[in-house]
Amino acid sequence: MLVDLEPPPWATHLLSDLTDWQRGPLPVAEVAPFAIPDDAYFEYAWQDADGGRRPDPHNPNPRLNPWWDYASNLAGPAYRPDPDAEVGAARPQGRVLRLETESRHLGETRRLMVYSPPGLAGTPLPHVLFNDGKAYYGWGKASQVFDRLLGRGEVAPAHLVFVPPRQRTPEYAFNPVYRRFLVEEVLPAVEGRAPCDGRRMVWGASLGGLLGAMLAWEHRDLFQAVVAQSGAFLFSPDMDTINPFAGGESFLATVRGGDPTGLLWHLDCGGLEWLLASNERLAEALAGGGADVSFVVRSAGHNWVNWRNGLAGAFRRILPPGA
């Protein structure tokens, strides 16, 4: 698909999935028609002279990015959202339990949600722990997608645990205190109300994917599977997380220096985003180490439309029927 964007008169740069947003804004004088895959979902914005990011006034499409309200979008003629992600106004069919837990590690009260399928709230089931829980529950509508798959017999039942952060980057980026909070405080609090059968999976996007991978790697006695969507595997503890476009890939080094078997891995990533190469290297290292790993690439960037389109496939991967 050929994209021919018309810069507004106030625009100085184009920000987009193709230019890594902050890292490589394109001066408007250099904006020319460019190609994206026919099946792509593509997000972009214009930057003004004050550095502000603004949506394209010529684009009438509804903005679909819950984190970046300035992100306009285009879709190629062959783009189709995953049909199982299009749940409309459907509400979760099971029990939604809202909990508060007093955290000794964080020194404050934290809130979380647990979703249980209809009639199974008191049944021991696998637990799926979602980082960025508010986004996965509200924007991703993970519970409704799960209901749809469960109703067709395509997945096994599970309790879904949604844990939102409060200070996302400091908590998710190489923070052992936050990981202890999840293991030592969240899991016991949840499992006292929604029993676990001993099987646990962890799921996250971007930094949440990196956090989940580290958590499961450290606690293989507790976790058996990892879903990382556009995992921030380029990161390392010594990098500048404000400008995270070059890193030491510390988790990749951990995998290469250890044994990745014993965990089931499901990675997915956008083909238009800056984290693709680091995800490819991690998938290769996991497979080379004998791990059970799947890797899916969609024609999209680093955004929630991409990740929502990957929900159903990841559920089928980690919760096959009869498991």
C-alpha cells in the first residue's frame, strides 16, 4: 500500500511506526509517499514546532491508542482485525473480583482484579497473571476474548489475574522489589480467593513482557509459561529508559548463558516496530537452547491494536483444551 500523507501547515516532523516515533522523527521536507504492507495497521502523528505531538487533522479514523491519544492510524486494504478480538459491547460472562492488597514491599495498598469463568470461581484452575492489567482488562478485553474461545472449546478454563502498575517504568524495568511484590504478595492474595491448581502463566506487553519473562525465569517453581507481546528485550539495567533505542539485551544474555527449557514461550511482535530485531534474536536463542517457543509477527507497530489482535492466538497456545 502506498501512503501519501499531507503535512499540516504547523507540522515540522512525522512520527510513525516506521521511524521509531521519538528516535527518528522525519522532517516534513523529507516526507514522501512510502509503502507499508497491504495487511498493515499503521500509526503515526505530526510534531509541531514546540515538540508537541498532534493527530493528523486530515485523518477521520477514530484514534485507537489508549496510551497515545495523538496517534492517527491507517490500515492497508488487506488488513483485518482478528475476529476473536472484535467483541463489541460484550461484557465478561463470569465473576470479576476486585481485590486490595496491602504491600509490605511497596509500602502501599494496591488494587487488582481476578476474572473467573462462569460457575468456576471456586474451582482450582491455572492462573494467568497479566502485567498492565487495567489495559488488558479494559482496552484489550481479554476476559471477553477468553469467554469466546472457552465457549467454543478452544481453550481450557483459567482464572485471569489483572495487576495494574502505578509507576510503570520504575516498577517494570529490572525492579526486584516489584517482582517480589508479585510473587510474595499478589499470588497469595489472589489464590486465597480463586484457587490455583499449581499451574501459572505470566503475560505482558512491551516492558510488561520483559517483566513477565524475568519473573518466570526466576521462579520456574511457580510459572510454566510466558506470553510476551512486543517484549522490551532490547533493554538492559544500565540503559536510559527515557531514550531506549539501544541496549545491551540483558535478558538475551541470560538466556544464552542458561537453560531456557522447562518454560513454554509465546512471543509476538509487530513487523513495523523498533523491537522486532531483539525479539527475533530472543526467539532464535530460545529455540537454539531447546525451549518450546512460538514467535508470531504481524504487520503493525508497537500498539494495543496489534496486541489485542494477538490475544486469541496466545490464549490457544498457553491454555490448549484438555490441558
